[in-house]
Amino acid sequence: MERGRIESFIQLGLSFREIATRLNRSVSTISREAHRCNKEYKALAAQKDYLKKRKACRRPRIFENAELRSAVISAIIDNHWSPEQIVGNYQRTEGSSPFSFITIYREIYRNNLGMPRSHGARGIARKLRHRGKTRHKKGYIEKRGKIPISHKLLERPSAANMRTRLGDWELDTVVGQDGGDVLVTMIDRRSRLLLAQRATGRKALPVLETLKAMFAKIPHEILHTVTPDRGREFGRHGELTDEYQVEFYFPNPHAPWARGSNENTNGLIREYIPKGTDIATITDEEINRMV
């Protein structure tokens, strides 16, 4: 047993480098192993420590328990739930969740939740609200039109970042038919209050007109900041700042997690308005019921 030999060599007073040479290991490996025990190195104690840590690193129970794994797969495919919703449901109904939503995402992309898939297919990731969209690699160059920005997200006040007050909004659009009406959505970062209104197109002018109508309904004391993406439809944000004294803060391109509340809410709206839907045919009453 190699750990027994390490214990013997240490007792003989050999250096880590000499032990590494004799065992054909790196010096750093021997050093880490020698420090596995708090005091004097003992092979038996080191082995117990190794087994304890190995057990802690085992695959999550979701993949050892077929019934649990099946329930997660069903929630995603049949109920169209996100991993966040699955974990939240366990917390509400059971008091705690046996896994985190990060664990579910990781195992979807690594192992497809144990389900077979053809070579190159995205598998169950296609059932997520964001359809397992391809993420851009490092160095990707944005080729779409760019807009001037007033403030970067790093400049946003800490009260907005920490969600300690009302009036810090995330902003986005839900697209229907190509070239048709869109739904402009705003969600308050603290209260999660959702506002939605139709715009007669995704260009900057109709979106600006819709935002003016939405801002006019919001009390000034709860209209502090707005965080949109860098889409060209928000290119006239400066006019809103001038009229309503509200500052816009823009995250880096391709950073939807910077507007997590809005992105997740739009995913819920997508269950009622799939891509390709003619939003012009949806009544204001139906929009109000959705939100």
C-alpha cells in the first residue's frame, strides 16, 4: 500500500523530493498527501480521510435514485418547469430540496439526466425555457447593430444590486412573429412586480412610445434605475432619461444572468406566447391575465 510506504519514508526522515523519486510521483502530490493528516502522518488515518472526501464528492442523489431522477425529467418535459422551479417546489412541499438547481443544470449539460441522446444533440436541454441555446465562445464578436450606452452595469447603485428598495427595473422584449408586434416587459428587482405592454414593432421608436406609456403609470418614487440588454430597440433610452430622470444601466453583451429576474419571467411568458405567435391578436385583457 503506497500510503504505508509514504509513512515509512517520512519516519526515516526522507524529504518529499526523495519520496517522490522513489514512488515516481510529483513532489506536490507527496506534499499534499503528507499534509492530509493534521499532525503526524499515518497511513490508516490518511486512507480514512481519502474515503471520507471521496464519499462527499460522489454524484448527487438525484442520479442514484431512479424515482427522483424520473420526477425531475417529468417536471421539465411534462410541466415545462425550470430547474429553479423544481427546487422551489421541493422547498415548498418538502421543506428542503435534495439538490440545487445548479446541480440539475450541470447534469443536463453533462449527462442529459441519464437519458440517451444522439451524437451532437442537445437532448433534454431543448426542453428548458431557453431551449438550450448555444453560448457564444470567448472572443465572439458581436455583429449586430450597437447602441450608445449611458452607464455600464458596474456603475449601478448598490441599492439596486442588493434589491433593498423598490423601483429598480429589468427591461426586455418578448418577440412574436418576425416583424410583428412585441411585448415589452419590466420587472421590479425587489418586489418581482411584472408590467407588460404591447409595442407595434421591435424598432426603437415603437418601443420608446410603449415605454413612455409604461413609465407614465409608475410613481416617480419607484422609478430609480432600468437595466435592459443592449438591443437596438432600446437605442432611444436617453430620451426616457431626459423626460423621467431615470438612469439606464447596461450589462455586457450576452450576459442574460445580469437580468435574471426578467429572463426567467420572459421564459414563463413564452409558455403562453410561443415564438411565431402574432402578438397583435392578443388582447390587453389576455396580457393582463398573463402577468
